[in-house]
Amino acid sequence: MATYKITSHSGSGRPLNVATTSTISGRTNVNIWNATGSNDQKWSIASLGSGQQVKSMNNTRYMLNANTSTWNCDVYTSNSDTYVNFVPLGSGVYRIQLDSDKTKYLTAEGTASGSNVKWAALNSSSNAQKWKVELVSSSTPSGSVKIPMPAGRFCCWNQRYSEIVTALKKQAGGTGTKGCTITTALNLVNFYGPDNYTINNIIGAWDKGGQGMTWGWDFSSCGTKLRVAGSSEALSGTSAFPAIRSEIQAGRPVIVNIGTGNGDNHTVMCYGYENGGTAYSDFLVKDPIRIASGGGISTEKAGSDHSLQQAMNNNGHPQGIWSIRRTRSA
């Protein structure tokens, strides 16, 4: 997590501000105000990417929120309308898009101190929807976080298991496929869904051609509540670590793609980290490939449960993270 100041009109305006001089409560209004340097104008953000919560340093239980009955911007405790996407415009300037309704963007209704802030339709020519996001302070993460897998669910499948290979060959018209992405999807369906699924339960819902990280995933026909971001975030290498840590802290596994981005990639499910999550060896993953004791690839049911560094080594992808995708309960 890091602390930021968010200033309207590409940084030429006034800071985003919680309109109170006392302790925050639900529905406290948000406006822009003359710079004070107080916690009312400081915001805690895990990363400037997608699916983020912008938490007030006045009280981090409260964060930017859309009051969808009026589209006013206020602060509220965590709910589906407190997630935003930072859309980069360059030079530290962003549009701030509401994740629950991507037609709405954070908008300053004026330039004077005290001007209200709302969520409005995109106006690409308006400077009122451009926000300068500046780092105030950063903190070094510490500790370990591990998301527990649901009891009675199987969340570590091996993509070379015969049942998975057979299902994928049928889908591909007999040509077969490596299948690490859909095997990771199977792990996630079992994490988020109400039942313990197998590949044959979800193969019909899989978007054909969806082996890539950029395809949308929809398993609603299986009764699962899994929701996956519509496209991957090209947060490569160690720059992806803050976003992964943030999602893990929120109890949401992350889809991590390792490799070069040239078609020779591998996909795993990250569910935890140790030692502050500052190195590849710190992150815990469910890897769809299991190396047998003799060094070959196992065809047993279970994949591997080990570090991201081990997954990179075992699967011949030493280049590190290529992109990530966030997951959520719909």
C-alpha cells in the first residue's frame, strides 16, 4: 500500500478531499478543496491499476464510493461500488473509472475550493475528469498472507491429468492443448463456486479460444460466482508485486502469467505470499504442472503447490511475470 494525493484538472486544480473536519461516517461527501496536507486529502491505494479501492487516510475503513441513486461521490465502507480503475493518460495523470459501471468517471463539478465531485459519463475533452496522482509516501510490506482454500474443494489440478487432456482434445477437435489457463480456471471455479467441479463440468462454459489471457471468462452456467477481469494487465516483472499483494490481502486469488509473451507462456493461480511478498520466491501458487519424482511431467490428478519461483524454474519460464488477471466473487 502507498499514500497518494489526487489533484483535479491534471494537477492544476485542487486536491480530492473528504468534506469533513471530524471522523468520517458513511456517505460523507467528497469534494475538491484548497491544499491542506491533512489526511482528508491523502488516499491509500494498493496500485494504480484496475479493481482498486481508494481509501481515505482519515479512516481507511472508508473509501471512494458511488451513490448510484444520485451518482454523487462520497465515501463508504467496502462494497461493489468502491472499486475503480485507473486509466493512464501519461505524466502521472489518470481518469478514474468506476468498475461497477464503466460508463462513469470521477468528475470535478467546478474549479473552486468546495466544488462537488460526482461520477459522470466520459467527456474526453473535459479537464474535469483528469486527475494527477502523486505519491506521498510508500511502505515496505511485511508479514505473510495465505488465502485458505475452501474445505472439500479441489483447487490444484494438473493440466496433464488424463481427464483434462481428454476434455481439451475434444474441445480442440482432437488436436489437444497444453491447457494451463483453463486448468487454472478450474482451480478458481472450485475456489469461488458452490460445488467441487471437474473439467467436464466447466468445459462447455469455457470460451473456445479462451486459452489466452485476454479472453473473457463466464462460468455462470455452472452456478459459480467467479468473475474474472475482461483482459490482462501488462504488469510485468516485479512491478506486479504490489497489485498481487493487494488482491491476496483482500482474499482474492490472482491469475499470473509467466513467460515472454511470445506464445510460450504459463499460467498459475497465486493465493498467498511470505516475507512481505518482495521476491518471486515469496509468492505461493497452485501450478497446473507437476514434476514427477524422476524429473518428467506427472499425469496424476494434483498439480504443484509451491512458490512462483519454482513454477518459473519447473516450467522453463525464467523471464518472470508477463501479466496478471484479477478475480472476484460476482
